[in-house]
Amino acid sequence: MENKDFDFQDNISKALANAQLRRNLKFAMGSMIQKRKALFSDPEELEKLRNMGSAIRRRALSRLPELLEQLEKKCTENGIQVHWAETAEEANAIVLSVMQKHNAKRMIKGKSMVSEEMHLNRFLLDRGFHVMETDLGEYIIQLAGEKPSHIIAPAIHKNRDEVGRLFHEKIPDTPYTEVVEELNAIARKTLREEFYKGEVGLSGVNMAVAETGTLCLVENEGNGRMCTTVPPVHIAVMGLEKVVEKLADVPPLLRLLTGSATGQLISTYFNMITSPRKKEEKDGPKEVHLLLLDNGRSAILADPQLRQTLQCIRCGACLNHCPVYTRIGGHAYGFVYTGPIGAVLTPQMEGLKKAGDLVTASSLCNACEEVCPVKIPLPEIIRRLRNENYDEKGLASGHGCGKTLAETLVWKGWELVNRHPGLNALGTKMAGIFGPLLPETGPLKAWTSVRSKPQFARKSLHERVKEEGVDHE
Amino acid sequence: MNNAARERIFARLRQAVRQGAVSVPKPESLTIPQWNQKEKVEKLKKHMEAVRAEVHVVPSANWTETLKEIVRKRNLSTLLYAPETEIGNALQSAWNTDNSGLPALCVYEGEIEGFKEKLFGMDAAVTSTLGGIAETGALILRPDEKEPRLMSLVPPVHIAVLEAGKIYSTFAEAMEKGAWAKGMPTNALLISGPSKTADIELVLAFGIHGPKELIVLVLE
């Protein structure tokens, strides 16, 4: 991911100062929490479902190599062409080669977080291709030149006035309106044209079934079905962890996904694709390509605790319930995946050196873990990665990157003082005398900018016990 | 295909999967509720109406009359249908008896490449369904050469015919009873309502890219 000047603190300050953003987020996240709660009204049933969802994902990950081989075999038998990419660059090159093979200039895209991870739009636009996002939220942010701020609702940070102004400015002959239905109608009209003309359709994959070689897509708008049915070529891009063992695994995951994401019993469409257009069939793509992307995932699999990150089904519930995300929004996170899941996934994919700051974006309130449909212990992984930032014997890429000489010395000093009673007594005495004199600048500045300065007691507890004794019943 | 990348990925995965081995719990599976046909029809209707599908429960003997009323009311001029199917034949004979004020019956001619312009201009399409799902409210479709995939997507009105006896309690039951694992078609679909979006301020609005209206005729 291109993100060289990622300054999390600066992003956070800017987001917190943006009153409009905070109003938009507060309303939207509150509403999404309510919808989920209304749908999962029976806690026992929900718990049963979550146990199933978690087990299905854990089982799939524990057999990942064989399931991927089976998926590849089944897809190939069904006529789907399977590609493997280790990195985003390789994945982009594969997409490019398919476009070139068909002499295609126009791509229509259904919503795909993996394509965001690849920065595919920029890659193809730079090479002169016409690339169009067709999910309404994605379309809005493409027009605005932004990145998605939420996994499920990518334009959730914008309100209707902002969308109205954007459409008015960017779509020719479009008068300003702030009526949502009218805005939707404008998008429908503009994008129908794109569906009609699209030469290659690209989509993500919500889950792929190894047993039958079936790609499953969940959506409400119908743009995903358009992209995977109208153009003669369909490219599906998928993180390699998204495979499940069998069809019977699909219904519980679907219930969990739509319920957790949008509080729906089921989405408008559940689209199961198993092969390209067969002889005699009249529509559907003549070629279907499945692109499986690693991009750091296989390394995450190697640690039993960190592996649980890969159970994620991308519902976004942890974002909606996170006290940090709901105040700063997705853009502040600086990378494609945001919120609690982004805070654990991104540092593992990009390395702690680049993205290790993200794990600070948590109050460890545990809300994310409580709502996670597949029971990922997000706070536990956040704490683990916080430690790894300073742990030279860690496992995650870039572990120990936060360690500095000054900090090492401070802790060594701490250790020394606490081992020797004399030094300890001297230290607490000094703290009592000099502590109140510490200036609110230098090392204390970051702390005191939002908190009051620590108050040191004049006398240490040891001294008081010596003088006053201990009251005992 | 980049075989070197594939080999490297698999080498890493095989090692990682051994290294990070975890226990996999075996939870109890979800029970399939035993609802009778009447209950299943009611549930499907309730759930689908909640997401703005229009559901009519009609006697199977004269469903084409209900269909005629529906299309007349909407002043449609074209209706895409699949000839040589059970419902296609029924439609044809119903139209032959009396087609006043009714849309012209149109056929999906040849492959999409040659039919695209006409398809994008159609007012409505009528399709069969493989069944329904009571628990969540959804139709099951398995488009084929007679009823291509885009019939249920491109025209602004989609009319679906569902036999009440083919409503399953849950999606899992439909898969199990239909032996889906033995072989999947090119495309299988669940459809629960007209296309919708809530991407602007979470305001729910119907009719974005797919059909603006979904009309279900449940034949009893």
C-alpha cells in the first residue's frame, strides 16, 4: 500500500476537529448498531451462530493449503481460470494481462476490498484504462477521489449535501439535489450506461466453496450481478483466506455476514458463480478468472494467535462498535482496512514499522470482540501487537521496531531501582521533591496536552507506614 | 499462470499451517424448523414484503389472470418471457385468449451480445423459480439457457412465479434436499426483494441498479 507519510496522530487530530465528519459518523454508526441489535434479538441463537461461524472459519484455515488446492481443481474443472499472486503488483499485472488479451479498455467494478488493497484503480487509470466503480458508495468516493472509509459503507463519512454537490460538479448536466432518491436515480442512470458498455467486469468474493468450486457474492444493489454477468469477461479477486470447505458452511456464514454488517436477515442478492457461460447459455461471461492474492496472508497463518485475524468475513461490525473508529472515521487510519480489524490486519500485512501505530487506536473496551460474528479476539491481538512493537523476539513483521535506546535505558534503570531497596527509597524521595517541578514540556508534553500532570505524594508509602504504623482491625 | 508464485505461496502455507496448528471446535449445527406449507408461505411473504417485494398468493389454476391484472395496472409495453417452459406455455395461451391492454410478449433472442440493446429496453420480465426460503424470505433461481441470468436483473420489473410446495424452511434445507453439493449450475441465485441501497446516509431506497420492483406470485 502506498502510504509513505502516514502520520496517525496528525490524522486523528484532523478527524477530531472535523465537526461535520463527527456528526455524520455518530448518526450512521449509531443507526448500524441499532439495526444489528434488532436483528439478532435472541442472544442464545446468536451465540450458537457465532460458534458455528467461528468453527467454520477456523476449520477452513486449519486446512487452508488442501482447500485451496481443491478449490483450484474444482474451478479449473468448471472452466474458471485460476491465478495466484504473491503481491499486489503481481495481482495487478495479472489483471492487466487479461485486459490486454481481450483488447479491453473499459472495466466495471463491483465492490472489492482486495482490489483496494491492490490499488487497482490507480494502476489501470495510469495506464489509460477506463475504470468505473459501480457500487453506489464506491462510485461516490471514486468521484471524490477518496478511499473507502468503511468496509461495508464506503461513503458513510459523507452526508447527502456533500454527495449532491459532488454529483453536480462531477457528472455533466446534473443539477444539485439533496434528495437521496434523486441522487440514487442519477447514479442508476449514469451507471446503466457503464454496465452496457463494460468490457471486463471485476468483483470481489465473499466466500469461495472448495467442495464445488463456487464463488459467492453478497450484495443489495445488483451492480455486482451486472459486473459478473453482462461483460464477456469476469475477473474475481479474492484474498486466499476466504475459502470455505463445503456448501453447508455457506448458510450460517451468510446469516452472520448480512446480520452483522447491515442488520439484514438476508441481502437482496446472493450470487453463486460456478462456471463461465456454457454452450447454449445466452448470457454470463465467456471467461471467468479467479485471482487468489496472498499479500502477506500466508505469513499471518503461521502463528496460532495471530492466525485468528484471517477468520474475518469483512462485515464491518467491529468498526461500527469501536469507540475510536466512530470518532475518527476510516480515513484517519491511513490504510485500506480500518477500525479494529484494520488495526490488527494492516500492521501484519504492511509490517509494524510502517503501520504499528495503528494498534494504539483502541481503548481495549472489548466491544469489537463481543460483536465479531466469527469470534476473533481482537483486543487480545491488539495487545499482542502492541507488545510486538517493542519485542525483539516477536513474530509479526517489523517486531521490535519501536524499541529505542532511551526507552531501553529507562526500563533498565527502573529494574535497577526496584531491585535495590536503598535506590528505591532514594528514588521515591526524589520523585516527591522534584516531581511537582517537572515542566509540562519535553517528554511530558504529549501526556499533559490532554491530561493533568501526575501528582506526586510528598512522602512515599514506605515513609508513611514507618511514621504512622498500620491500622489493623 | 505464474507457477513460481503458486509454488512459493503453497510452500509458505504448508509450513504455516503446521506451525500455527489450532484446535477446531465442533459446534452443534442449526436445527431446521418443521413448518407446514401455510406457515412457510406466511413467513416468506412477511419477510419479502418487509424488503418491499410484492407477494401475491394465488390459486395455481388462474395465476395468469392475476399476472394480467398486475401488468395492465403498470401499463407495460414489453414483457420478456421464456417460451417452451411450463410458465411460458401458460402465458402464451393466456395471452392468446385475451391480450387487450397487455404488454407484448418478448423472447430472449440469441446471446447477450446481439440482444443487449433490446434487453436494456425491456419493461419487465417473468421467470420461474427453483423454490423459496421461508426463514429469511428469498427466492431461489437457477437461470439456464431458457431463462438466462439477466432476465431477473436488467428489466425494471421482475415477476417471479413460485410454487408454494417448493418453499423450504431454510437455505440449508434447500441445499440438502436439492443435493446442491453434487453439482452446481453456472449460476444460482437467492433474491429477496427489489434492488436496494443505503449508501447515502443509510437512507434505504429501492431500485438502484437491478429491478425497481419484484413481484412474486406464490401458486397454491
